[in-house]
Amino acid sequence: MRSNQEDMYLDNATLNNRYVESLLSKLEYHKLELHKEFKIPQRINSCYLDNLLDEEDTRKIYASFPEHQEMLLLKDLREYKYVGIQLNKYHPILSKIIYAFQDRRVVKIISEITGIKNLFADEYLYAAGFSLMKKDCFLNPHLDNSHDKDRDRYRVLNLLYYVTPDWHQEYGGNLELWDRGLKQPCRTIHSKFNRLVIMVTNKSSLHSVSKIDYPGQRCCVSNYYFSPQPVDDHEYFHVTSFRGRPKEKVRDLILQGDAILRNGIRKIFKHGIKKPHFYRK
């Protein structure tokens, strides 16, 4: 006779396998069209896929998100959002879906879609995990940190999976890609329920999240993939570097100075002076 603990383990294993198999099936079926979209020239490499998982599964993922008070608040001139990284504190469904994206077979298909070789998932979820944004939350234009937590590999891909049911584009909280820099209009990707976005991260992939103007919550599961080589031809290093929006002239000056200062600190102290944002197993 199985114990309750064994039953729980089998239930979790079945759930994880279902997520992985769903990802593999959907990504494989749409692989060619996603590859073509990702490679469209003269814009930040990106693509998205709707109806990624069974709708009921996605609703359960959303229902498993904790209240925002149970998450880490990040709020300053750069951003306003809530993040969850210490997965053992939260519902196991969240861990299952996050690590489903790290299955080696899923990583392989993502490599084929993007054309980026030698991809590695990050079990420590450096700056990844899951996030919640409610009314007035935002993320200013920025470049993601160029490396992993140990500065051994380049951060090359960002996978964003949106799970809030009935989230309309006019609510805000949408991904904004500044394909031609801040002097030109951005390209907006709606943070639609059950949508996966795959985007490159490099020294020019400036992106942001529009301010939320709705009394609800936009929830997202995120993963970064890394590689020993940069997507571009030469080596580089920078911390997460924020900018002001086109009309935020003063904020832009402050944030550029902030990025220069933090970049200088990281060149002296490998891990910076703040507590790094990763999963402590």
C-alpha cells in the first residue's frame, strides 16, 4: 500500500509530465512558424504562441499564485512589481510549471525555434520565477542583466508565460519592445491569457511593461536561458540597465546615472552589494 507521501509524489510527477508533454507537443507543432517570426529582421528577435497549455491547467496555475503580500515587493523609479523566487514557500504547481520549461527536451525545441545553440536553463532562477503586477505597477524600459548569477554564461533568452484569465490589452501590463530605441514608438505584445512570449536578451533588447490601469492582477511565469556565448559577435557585460520613457527626461538622467554606478560596482564586486535574486534551494 502506498503512503500519502508517495501518492503526493506521483501526483506531482504526473502533473510535471503533463506540462512538459503539452509544451513539447505545442512547440513542435508550431516550430517553423515561430522560427520565421523570431527571425523577422530589423526588430528585437521575438515570437509568441497562444493557447500554450490546456485552459483548465492554466487557470489552476493562476489560482496557485500567492497574494501579493506574500511576495517580494520591488518598487522604485525603475519598476513596481511583486516577485516570487523562493519556490518552496509557494504552491507546488508554480514550481512544476517553471521547471517544465527547463526540461532538456523543451530547451532543445526552443533552441531550434530561435537558432541559438548551446542553451542552458537556470535551476536557480536568477531574476526569474514568477511575478504579479496590480494597479499602477510598471516596468520601465531596460536591458536585462547580461549574465547569470556567477557571470559564467550570457543571458540570451527570456520566456514569459502569461496566465491571468480575461486580461484585456487596454488593462496595461503588456510587454513593450523598443525595436528602434526610445526615439521611436515601441511594439506592444499583449500579455494575453495562456500566451508564451520568447524574446532575445542582448545589449540592444530594450523592453518594458506598460503601467497597469485596472484593479486586477497580471500574473506571469518567467524563465531565462543562458549560453556560454553571447548572441552577438563580441563579449560584453552590463547590469540590468533602466531608462526613462520618452517623456521622462529627468527620470531618464537619473536612471542612466544609476546604471553607470551599479555597473561600476559590479566590475569591482562580482555579485554586487545587494542580496542577489535567485532561488536558494
